[in-house]
Amino acid sequence: MSASTLRIALVGNPNCGKTALFNLLTGGRQKVANYAGVTVERKEGRFTAPSGRVLQILDLPGAYSFDASSPDEQITRDVCAGNYPGEVAPDLIVCVADATNLRLHLRFVLEVKRLGRPVVLALNMMDTARSRGIVIDVPELSRRLGLPVVETVAVKRGGARALIERVDGEVPPAAPAQPDDAASRTDLHAQVRELLAATVTMPRATAALDDALDRWTLHPVFGLAILAVVMFLVFQAVYAAGKPMSDLIGGGFAWLGGHVAALMPAGPLQSLVVDGLFGGIGTVLGFLPVILVLFFFILTLEESGYLPRAAFLLDRLMLSVGLTGRSFIPLLSSFACAIPGIMGTRSIQDPRDRLATILIAPLMTCSARLPVYALLIGAFIPVRYVFGVFNLQGVVLFSLYLAGILGAMLVGWVMKHLRRDKSEHALLMELPSYRLPKARDVAIGLYERGMVFLKRLTGVILGLTVLMWFLSTFPGAPEGATQPAIDYSFAGYIGRGLQYIFAPIGFNWQISLALIPAFAARETAVAALATVYLVGGEAEGLGQALVGQIPLASALSLLVWFAYAPQCMSTLAIIKRETDSWRNVAISFGYMFVMAYTASFIVYQVTRALT
Amino acid sequence: MRLSELPKGAPAVVDRVDDAHASDPIAQRLRDLGFVDGEPVRVVAVGPMGGDPLLIQIGFTRFALRRAEAARVSVRAEAAA
């Protein structure tokens, strides 16, 4: 028996510290994937017990009940019951319960026990329970439950020793399976009360610290002020730490590409390596620092218990446009970059609310749009003062951000009225105790997010970047060409073709052409415009060239286009990855195209009529 | 009285959860989370906009419930319990 593998499934209520326990047991040796066909994360780790036996541990999604109300809970139920297709039934279920929250968690323990499988109960956070004066008669609890019970402290080194010893020993016998019906469900609560009365002494129902903190963080005025300060600090950090690192990586790859170019003969291969490969990798890796910095804060806020508080404060506002309070943080992250925003929607359990958030997230003005805005505003909008204090350029920039937010609210509202499923979706959100985030848990979470981005997206984005390079390079300019090479390329042809579509919104063929590489990354639109207008990349020179070449109406139209347009392909790739559906990619692309086109059309025609 | 009508801080006890419509999953979930006869509840805080959602203390746990969700829970004053 000692050489064989034992399959263990970790289950428990959300916020029971199950994932921290999983991290403690397996360290970094985890495999993260998705369950087939759904976007629920499957986390598995391995661990060798002192006896030499290999323990294969599956961290199942947190669940309140087997009467599942989300895909997460369905998977947990089906895997535990041994009837999830493609998953082998676990040899042993380790049910994790928060020792400070047993009224809620013991009910689920009883539900797990009824499955009739071998179960060990891990009473987690025993240190917090003791410091709060909670006394649990563990032997009596074990006797009454008919299950082995061990104490764990997931946030302490060696805090899982008792659990490891227990699971490394004999697998406990399974309790007889019991049917699941409405009457027996009510009965579970009575059993929990009996258990609590007989085995647990609790001086007070809540932690004094939680009461004190919540009085401030949930206060109608101070709560919102604290939230604003927290968000302000997050964004300062993104721009102070993430952005410069991104620029450094982009610059580094350009420099590296330049050196490689010197080693190669000029020609298509050199161009592929330098512009396609190095440029592409630079773009992909350039996203990474911003994503990591944002996720550092998201994970820290989540671990500390603050994130659900923020959702509580903003739920009403978000609900009015068909979202949930939980949508707020992902949407806010999207102001830096839509990719971490969309990845962050995993904290929204309800699939309908999650999809709505994913579809709206790209409308938030991300940082990659700023170079385009800066170029066009600098060139076309005069420095004039409105009401004596507001710089007109600033007013325009602010309006573009506002346009994104108002557009998102409109889309949310329209989706709310269009969707077939008009049923009420509950908030029903637990506000867990405040906890000090553990560096290890945050680090493992960051590593996972970073790897998801690099592994799943690098291939797609790199492929598309090379395709963009191909379109803008071939066929090459003929002998004695007077125009820039890109004019003669496929992109040039496509740009000329597109100008018929884009003429009603005021885009000439040069702008239409620049939109093609901008699809790889928005900021490249500036470089593309510089290329077609034959200026040497200097933003100032380009600005002046543009003023001479395109009317104000077209410039404003282009600004509005960038506020709504379905761009960058990295965002579309992450939507595919996070929703596992091309249909959602098509919907995102389609609605944003229509929205951008309509808004630009109005702006172009109105401006032209006025000037 | 409905939980959604309970003044902030007033101690009360759950009577039952009523289905808003036939086989109401939200009502069932509330029962699973511990909103069952005899369980003490209290409104701890209310949201800054329109007094929605409500923060409910039940057992040792705090749940944020929208008013429409809390309206499914029938409560009585603690003295009556």
C-alpha cells in the first residue's frame, strides 16, 4: 500500500481556508487547468507523505451546499459523488471547516458525510479560534459526527501535521450513504445546533476586530472614501511600477531586435525576426508587469477580506446597469488593461453576471489608448481654457474616459433588457473575517495568473503579431517606389478597401490602414500613422503632419473610434480563453464595432456640419 | 415582519423563508445558509445607496443580501422567541 497513490479531494465552504491549506500541503507543486468544457479552475497538487506514499490532492471549488447554484458547486458535488465524467472518484474526502464559523460550515460537513464516502474533517484556523476564546471539544465532536477530526492552522508552517498523519494512516471507513431530500435538509440544521450545543463554547458570535473595521469600511461616507483611497493607491502603483517596467521590456526587446538585425542580412527574414518576432514578444511580455501589479493588489484585497466589502458598497450602483457589486474591481482594473480585468472576473461566481462583466470590460479606457489620445488631442485640440480653469485638452481627455463609462453603462442596461434569462440572480455574498494576507498564498496566486497569461496567450498573440507583420510587409515595394513600402503591402490594399467602409466616419485610407496594426496593440497606431505619413516617428512632427492632412472632424471621429473600437486582439484572445466560446468573442467584436462606428459617424457628421 | 423591514441593530429571530415563486432557488439557498426557524439575525449595516444591500449577521457569519432577497425571510422580534 505504501507505494500506491492516494487520491484526496479537499472540499469546504468558501472562505474556510481550504486553498491556503492546499498551498501549505503542496507548495508550488500544483497543476492548474480547467475542467473540460467549463471555465472552472481545476487545481491539483502532489505531496509525498512520510510513509513514502504519494498523495494526489485535488482542490475542489468552495461550496455552501450540494444543492448547487453555480457551475463551481456542481463540479464539487459531482466529483465528490464520483460521477463527474473524466474524474476518478477520490479515495478520501478531506472536508475543511473554519473553526470560527462552525454554525455554517458544519452543515456542509454533514452534507458531505451523507455521500457515504470516507471523510476526514479538518478544523482549520484553530489558532484564531483559540485567540477568540472558542473552545471545541474535538474528541466529542468526532464521536458525534462519526468522523476523524484533526486540527489545522493553514497559515502556519507545520500547521497541517495532524492532517498529514491522519491521511497517511488507514483510510477511515465510510459512513452509510443517506438520501438527499427536502425534509432531511431541514434536519441538518437541527443536527448542527445539537452538535454546537454539545461541543462548542463560543464567547461571542463575531470577532471584535471585524465589528470595529466594518463600522468604518462599510460606513456610507467613510466606507466610500476608504474605497476611493485604496483604488487611488492601486492605480498609482500600476503607473509607478507596472508601466515603467512594461516600457522597459518593450524597449529591451526593440534593442535586442536591433542587435540581432545587425547580425542578419537585410531582407524578409530579418524583418520577420526583428519586427515580427521580437516586436511581438516585446508586446506580449510588456503586458506582464501591469498584469502582475494589478493582480498583486486584487489577490491581497481578496485574501484580506476587503474585496467583498467593496462589492457590498457598490452593489446597488452596479445592479442598476445589470451587473453586480463583484463586477466593480474587474472593471476598474480594465482602466489599466482589460486583460487582468477579464481574468479577474473569476471572483464572480454567477455565470451570467460574469459574462456581462467580461463583455463590458473592454469599454473601460485602458492605458494603451493614451498614446493615441495624446497624439490626436495634442495636435488638434487647442490649449484653451473653459470657464477660465479647465484646459480644453484635459476636458476632451476626460470626456473620452467618460464616454467609455457611459457606453459601458448603456451596454449593461441594454443587455439587461435583451437577455432571455430575466430571472433574479442573487447577491447572497458572505463577508468573511478580515485576515492578514499570507505572502505565500499571494505569491502562488500571482505565479498562476502570470503562467495562465504566458502559456495560453503567448502563442495566440505571437501568431497574430506575425500575421500582422506579414500583411504590412508583403508584397514588398516595387523598384523605384516613391511611397512607403506599407502602401504596396496587403495591409495597404486592405486599408484602401476599408476606406469605403470608413469614409462615412471620416477615415481616409491612411487612417484605415493604421487601424490594421493597431489591432495587434492600440499604441502601434501611432507608429503606423507615422510610417504612412512619412515622418520619422517623432510625435510632434506627426501631429503637425496630421493637422495638415486630415480635418478636425476626422480627428475627433478617430478619438471616439478608439474609445469604443473592438481592439486589441489580446483582449479578444483572453475573452476566448476565459469564456471558452468563440461566440462571445464574436459578440464582443460585433457590438463594439457597431458602437464605435455609430458614435464616430455621429461625431464626424455633426462636427462637419458645425465647422 | 420581513427581514428587509427590520431596523438596523434590532435583534430578531428567523421564522421561515418564503418562496418568491415555485421552486425558488434563492429561498432554498437562504435556508441552506442557515435562515431557519429560531435562528437569531440582526441587520449590521446597510449599503450607502438606497439602503441596499443589507449586511445580515446570522450564526457566526455575515451575509450581504439585497432587499429583494431579505424580503423572503420572515422574522419576529427576539422577545417573542
